[in-house]
Amino acid sequence: MSKLLKFRETKLLTRSRAFLGEDRGSVAMIFSIALVPMLLTVGAAVDYGNALRIKAKMQSAADSGVIAGVGVKPIDCNMITNADGGNCGVGQVKAAVERTVRASLAKSMDVTPTVETTVESDGTVTTVVTAAPSFSFMKLANISSANISVTSQAMRGGGKMEVALVLDTTGSMAGAKMAALKAAAASLTDTLFAVPDASARIKVGVVPFAQYVNVGLANKGASWLTSTDDVNASYNSCWTEYPNAVYSNPYTVKQTCYNDGAPYDCSYTAYANVNYGQGVNYCSVQNYTYQWYGCVGSRNYPADLNAEVLVSDRVPALLDVYCAQELTRLTNNSSKVKAAINALYPSNKTYIAPGVLWGWRVLSPNAPFADGGVASPDLQKIMILMTDGANTLSPSYPQHWDYNVSNANTLTAATCAKAKADGISVYTIAFSVTDPTIKNVLQNCASGLPYYYDASTVSDLSAAFANIGAKLTAVRISK
């Protein structure tokens, strides 16, 4: 029995080993059959990941391309011969886009992309970049490449823009400060009018201010002004002259005077001994004509906080008053704006509120000028207020001869608040200002902290205007 059992056991083991050997072969066969789809799956993942990487690079290149295109300033089409059907401006934009896209992809792709660009009349640039990178693993499934396409669109700024430059031209701005203001404001003007289709999208006005604002002699007789007619007056005047006066023992009187808060030497010569001699009396009738030179005062409070002017409550025209250069109403003519900036001159003292008020009126769609549009997502209304000093004068209605600084600051703050409530974004620049009170007024006048600039030096002033220009005309990806 034991031998028989051993025999059967040996035979069973032999058959089991044979079976196991056959099973290992089946596993190998099954693995071989499954290997191909496994490789295809892994390879597809690798190729897909590579395609995503390439698409990301293409998108980045397309974004760079449209930004470069929007930044192109086309040269005079009459000066060159262009193969783009004479449309040289569009041709330059397209060339800039394609050049930038190809340069961006030159080191990251082994295929040449196709770049198709369109330029709309408002300056919006759209480009479509297409490429067909080859696959490494998907070739096993007879898929050699994939078509990848990306689109990018950019525009400079958005919609239309109306800008009022409200500029301090008080006596303290004389010299290097005025020169710096002119240069900075002119550069900002160039930036604004460099946007595509600027003549249809950009309008700029200039409002110089000091003690008063000058609305311009072109408005003489306007219904929204009190009388601007000349007034002739006659009066009898008597005086005494001392033709034989003798002055002796001169000495110098040292003293410092102030022009709008800026100190200057106003020393003079006096005489210890003066012998006037016999006086001579004269009398005569004096004829005088009071004239209007464009200067306006303030309506009584609270009307002096309202931009709109009605015939029933007109703006006071001040006769025989000299003031700042006349304001320039909104215009799409950059040369006219720059001429107004270049003609700025310093005089008189500071009262900021009228500058803000007339900047608001220049932008307003209502009387007296009604040049502006209604603020909307498609129309930005911007006021840029620059001053180099604190309020030194306040209203005496209709004139500005009081010295209530606190009242002047309150009226300035209130005017700013109402202008902002009317949809105007206000940028403020404190130029070489040391007074903390007016700095606070200007900071609160701005439409937020990023809208306020504390410019201590001439270079700071230039940088402030440049930064505002960059913000207003910023290139943005819109698609």
C-alpha cells in the first residue's frame, strides 16, 4: 500500500508542476497582450501633458503678442510704402504681434506656429495662434500630432475718457516748479493721446487756478454770468505832491515777505531824515473804465458747491480783476491742450475749491459748458488736481479776499466730495507741500489712497503724472 501511495503522490506532483508551468506561460501571454494598451495609456498621458505645456506657452506668447501690438505707435502712412494695401498702421500692429509671438516660442517649440491677427477700429488687437506639435507615444495609435489653437485679445484702456487737469498756478509755483509742471503735464497729454483712436476716445480740459479761475473772454455776455459789460466811472480826486523834498541818512530795512506762503526778501531803503518842503495841491476829475478780464468769483453758499449753473443763479463776473490763464474746455485736440499747458504762468495766492469746482464743470454734461458726457462704464471721467500749497484765501462772496483757512479747507473737501459723487474719479498731487492739514484734505479728496500722490521733489512730480498716465491707459488682456 505504501508503495502505491508514493507512486500516486509522485504522479500528482509531476502533473501539478506541468500545470504550473503552463500557467506561467499564460500569464506572460496575457501581460504581453495588455502591454500595448498600457503603454498607449501612459504615452497618451505623457503626450497630453506635453500638449498642455505647449498650449500654455502658446497662450503666454499670444498674450505678449497682443500687448506688443496694442503698444505700437504707427508712423505716418504717407511716409512709407506698405504691402498691407496702404493700411500701414494695421500692418505695423500685425507685424509686431507676429514678431513677438514667434520670438517667444522660438526656443520652446519645434514647429512654426500660424499667427492670424485682426485690428479693430478702436485699437483692440485679437490674435489666434495655431500649431500642430508632434506626438511621441500616440504614433503607436497612428496619431502623429494634435492641432492646438489659442486666442488672445488686448485693448488699451477701456471705452472713452474725459480728463480735467486742475493745476495750481499760484505765485509759489514760479521758476523750476512751473517748468516741471509744464513738462509733466505735457508728457501726460502725450500718453493719453497715444491710445488707438484717441480723437474719438479722449478729451482733455485744462483748469489753471489761484485766487480765482478765468473762464475766458469768449464767454463775455454769456447768460450764465452776471454782467460782463464795461462800467465807466468818473470821480474827483485831490492829492498833494512834494517836489522839493530832501531825503538824507539812508539805511536798509531788512524784512521777509511771503508770496502764497513762499518766503522772499523784500528789504527796502528808508531815510532817517526827510525834509518835505512846501507841498503842492492838485485836483482833477478822473475817468475810469472797469473791465472784465475773464475772472469769476463764487456764488453764495451753498450754491458755490454746485457745478450746474442756472440763469436764475448766475456766476459772478468780477470786473477789474486779474487772475490765472483762462481755462481750456474739453477737446480732443492734443496740440490745443499742450499749448494751454505751455502758456501757464504763476500769480496770486491759493484757494483750491474754485479749481475743483471748475474742473467738475468742465467735465459736466450740464451748464455752463455741457461738454462732458454722462459717467458710465464706457466713459471714465477723471480729474487730476495738483497744488503746491495750502489754502491761504477763502471766499468773501463773490470775491475771495478773506483769510479763513479752516473755511477754505471745509469748502475744498465738500466740493471734492460732490464731484466724486457725480461719478468723477479724482487724483490729487501734493507737490512740495509741508502743511499736514492740506495734505489730509488732498488725500481725502482723492478717490482712494492709490489716487493720492505726495510729490516732494520735481522728479516726484514727474513720476506722479507718469504713473497716473500709465494707470489711465493701461493695456489689459480682455480675452
